Amino acid sequence: GVAESTLDDFVLYNRIKKVSVLKIDTEGHEIEILKAASKTLRITTWAIVETQFESLHLVTMLNLMRKAGRYLDRIGAVNINSDGSIGSADLIFKKGRHSIN
């Protein structure tokens, strides 16, 4: 099997004090990963998270990041489904408590 660890475990083990940019693209598992990364998020300036554009998943992601002290700064790369709808996109969060203007 493959050994698993959380981002917080990795950061602690490697004595990382600051993360400038964190990119997460885990094919639908980003919420579970971020829930176990609260300490890592505290030391991260920018977080880029590819997330599915279905309402419950999107709302859960936005609330999780807001509670972690992150605001949605912008939407980056967008993946379009064959029917023309948005399937997923990179949400770019910044440390702080602002909102999109």
C-alpha cells in the first residue's frame, strides 16, 4: 500500500514555516484534504484549489476556506464540460477576510 499523511504532517515533519503558494488538484478530494490542513493553511499566503462546480461542493469549499481565514480572490483556469457548463475551476484564495468586489 501507499503511505498516507496529511499536509499538516508533511509541514510539521519538514519544519516548513511558510508556504507562499499551495496548489491542490485532487479530483474531488480537496475538501477532505483541506479539512486536515488547518495548520498548513495558517502559514499559506495563496491557495489554488481545483474544485467541482456543483452547488453543494462549491458552497462547502467556500465556507471551509472562509473559516480558515481565506477569501476568494479570483477564479483561474476553468474546465468546460461537453454540454458547455463549467465542470471545475481553479479557485484562488488569499489569506485575509476580504471578498470579491
